[in-house]
Amino acid sequence: MAKIIGKHSDITYLISILNDNIDDSIEIARKELKSYGQVIDYPVKTSSVREGTIKSLASLKRLFTSKMLIEKVFFLDAHLVLLSVLWPFYCPSNIKQLGVVYLLGPEKIIQNSVVKYFVGKFLQRKEVVLFLRTDELMLDWQKAFPRAQIKCLPSLEIPPDEAPIMAKENSLNEIRLGILGQIRLGKGLEWIVPIFKNNSSLGQLTVAGAFSHAAAQKSLSFLKDFDGFEEKFLSESELLHLASEQDYLLMLYDDWDERMEGAVMFLAARVNRPVIVYDKGWCGRMVNKYENGMFAPLGPDDFSLFVKALPLPDSEEYEALLRGVLAFKNAHTGKSIRKAFLDVI
């Protein structure tokens, strides 16, 4: 985000430091952030969003009472309900805008009448703007709270001015598919892995990443017997390298709010690889618009036939998909996305 906004002496970044313990990676990130604006950090005892929200408001309060003139505040990771209750006690009269990024839909908020009341009153404040990450989520929030200022925030998932990451050529005479990143329930692993395990002629499936938690590791214990599984935390460079070695990246999520954007699609764009998704939600809309992937059948019954019919690298159909990947990437990086982001905030 700081890279997109650019260097500004009038921007202050408030960041939380867990347990007051600054390791080398955090120090490097903080040093880099300081090149874009002032940085103020505050210690938190846990990774709780509630604690982070309270501590950040306390830090803001100190800034408000100092001689620093603050006109806009932008929360990237706040507890919306807690912020709705506490903000009126912290807000100075000169604030022009409080922007809050929220990742989920409004359903849980509106199910509770008390919570809905506080959030509704908060969103009706003249300085408050709620930002969602996709048009799908924005529209549902606008229906739930029609009197609020609710906007869609352009995604910044692709780093600006990133050098092209060359995809690895397929030296094997079989298609390569990857499920990469966090290993958890809801990614279709329960039915995708057995299909490839029982039919080696389908191609090469790679599943790599770290388990989200112990329960996921227990539920997905069958992965240990799958030759294509690698359990490890993947750094960004490792993730990019492994993604570049696939012909397609799978995004067949069974347990997922389809209105949310999918980080794997941005990963695929960075390594010039198409995706495989369901024709629904944000992912479906992106593939329909940019033609940067293929639509899988809903459910496992026809999946084997679908994989066998996938366009192979070096085919004209695959080259068309790569042109779609480039179109998606161009639409989500560069000067146009920077301008769109700055115009919204």
C-alpha cells in the first residue's frame, strides 16, 4: 500500500508489534516503511484484532492530542463492531474521513439487532467510509446499510513495477496442476487428491504449504500418503517459484465466501499462469471478463474428464489463456490501478 501511495511526509503509519518483540524481518519492513512516511508502532500482547483495535485507538488518541493535524484515518485491520462502539469517544471534530477496510459480508452484523444498531449508527457518521475488496461484497453491504458511504477498494495484490517472473517450461509430457499456500479444509483436497492418486495418467498434482491449524492437519492426514504433497511454510519467493512450475493453479474452494477475491489469482498473474475456478462469485467474474482461466464442473463427478480436456502448454488455446492472464495483470497493476486506489481513498 505504501508503495502505491508513494513517499509523503504528511502520512503516519501506525503498526502493532506483537509482544514488543522485533525480529529482523519486522525491522527490515519497518525501515522500508519509514522511507514512505512517519512510522509509529505500539506493542500488543496477542494477535487479537480486538486488542489491536483498542491499542491503535489509544495511539490515535495521543496523536489527536498532540500538535499534529490529522484529517484522514485509514484502518486496514480493525474490529468493526468494537470500532463502531468506541469511535465516537475518540473522534476529534476536524477529522474529514475515517476509512475502514472490511473483508466479509454483512450477514453476521445484521443478524444481531444490537450489533446492527451500533454498526449502522457508526456507518451513518459523515466522516466514515466502509471499504470492501470486491464489487460483490460492496453491493451486499449497500443493500444492508443503504444510508452509509460504502465503496470498493481496488486491489493492490500485485507489487508495482515488479519485473516479469518467467514461468518454467513444462519438460514433462503431462499437465501440472498446483494447490499452493495455506493447507486447510474447504479447498477441495478431500476429493481432488484421491482422483489424482488413483489415476496417475491425469497429470501431476502438487499440494504445498503449511497447515492452517492442528485440526486441519488431523482432518487432512491422508495427504501424508500423497507423493505430490510437501508440507512447509512457503516464503513469497518459494511460492512464486513453485507456482511458476505449474501449468494451472487450482482455486476450487468448497468452503469459501465466493464474493471475496482470491489471492491465488493474483499469484497466478505474477507467474503468468492460468487458474481453474468455479463459474461463480468474484473468481467467476474475473475469468469471464479476462479469460485468464478455465471453469471446472461443480463437484467431482466430471472432474477427471475436465482435466483430460485442459489445453496443454504450447497449444493455441493455452496461449489464449496466457493473453487473458496478461490482461488481468495489466488491469490490476501500474498507473491505472494506483490512480483508482488514490481516487477512492
